Amino acid sequence: MICPRTIYLCYGDTRLLEARYESMRRFIRFLAETNRDGLRCYAATSSWPVVAPQRPGAIRSRFC
């Protein structure tokens, strides 16, 4: 979705947006229907590593 929009913003060409509109709309609908509390990244299904604290008292964080 970023590329068609960027091409439109740079060149004003709407053809790519028009050609991909339906698939982009389906993707957004999928994201809306499969999120949990508006979040796309959560521990149950995230493949991102949990990073252990590097020093005493450091906050444990997740990259997502």
C-alpha cells in the first residue's frame, strides 16, 4: 500500500491506486478483523524476539 500511494504522491498517477484498490481494501479489512484490541503485535503470535535486560533494573522490551 505504501508503494502505490508513494507513486501517486510523486507523480500524480492514480492508475496503480485504482488497479490495487480492491486488494488494499481487503487487506485493511483483514487487519481490522484479526487484531486484538487494536494491536497487531502481541506475544501469542509475534515472531519478534523478546530482548532480555542488559543491565540490572533495565526494562524488558519487545520489538514489534
